[in-house]
Amino acid sequence: MFPNLETERLVLRELTQADAERIFACFSNEDVTRYYGLEPFVELKQAENLVNLFSKSFADKRGIRWGIERKGTKEIIGTIGFNVWSPAHKRAEIGYEIHPDYWRKGYTLEALTKVMSYGFESMGLTRIGAVVFLENEASNNLLNKIGFQKEGILRDYMYQNGKAHDAFMYSILKKDLNVLL
């Protein structure tokens, strides 16, 4: 069963095909995909396929992706979740995106802290990683702010617009949280 999570202002819930238009609104926006390693979507079918991919990933225990919904709206403003989930090694990588209309309002921080807590407490993770384009100042600042440690640079790690880009590798360990809290 898919776990729904709540914060003060958000509901983190399973994505459905009814969310495809809002997913398309995010992933067709060049400001959102600029540091994503993904070309902007050009048709709704791509968003529908992404919802299916997230669902299959959860069913196969390879990842979990929540839709980020502001309470009382029933419309998602982005997604957040774990990719490359390895239950045997108790680790996963976190990823997220939010539509620019909702940037700089604290929604990503709110969702991120809830999902990290769920990962450590309910999924039994001991390590959460994150891979971020060097140029993505907002994500780099956010991860530093909440205690992720920069481990190094992954050279030519992701492609965007046909060009290779370096990325920072971050991690936070469950035992780091005990020190931070």
C-alpha cells in the first residue's frame, strides 16, 4: 500500500493519471528541467508515461515518488521521492522538482524533511544520496542547509541538451540526523 504523508501545508500522495496534466506543466517547463538531466516534455503522453514509470518503480521496490499537493487544492505542484532504492544496502537517492509558481515558499524544504524522515524511520535507510548539477544553486543551497554533505564531483555525469554536465554527489546518513536534531 502506498504511504501518504502529511506536513503542515502539504499532502504527499501517490500519483495517478489524473495528475498527468500537472506533471506535464512541471516537466514541460524549461526552468524545471534545466538541471534535471531530462529534456522538456512536449506532449502529455510523456507525463502519463512518467506516472506509469513511478508506479512500476514502487511496485518493483526500486523507488517511491510522491505527488506534492498543497492541502485543500487536490492539485500537485511537483513530485519528490527516492530513486535507485536498494533495500539490501539501506540506501536511496532523493530527487524532487516543483513548478516555478511555488518556488521560494518553503514547500521543497517541508516535503524534503518529511520524506527524509520517512526514509530513515519507515524504510530503514541509513543513507540518502542526492545528485545535483553544479549550477543548480537552489538545490545545492537547500541540501547544505539541511545537513547533506558534499562528497565530491561526478564528472560528465548527466546530459542536458546534448551536453555532458558535472554533478555534485551529496549524502546524509541516519546517524548525521541524530547529531543535527
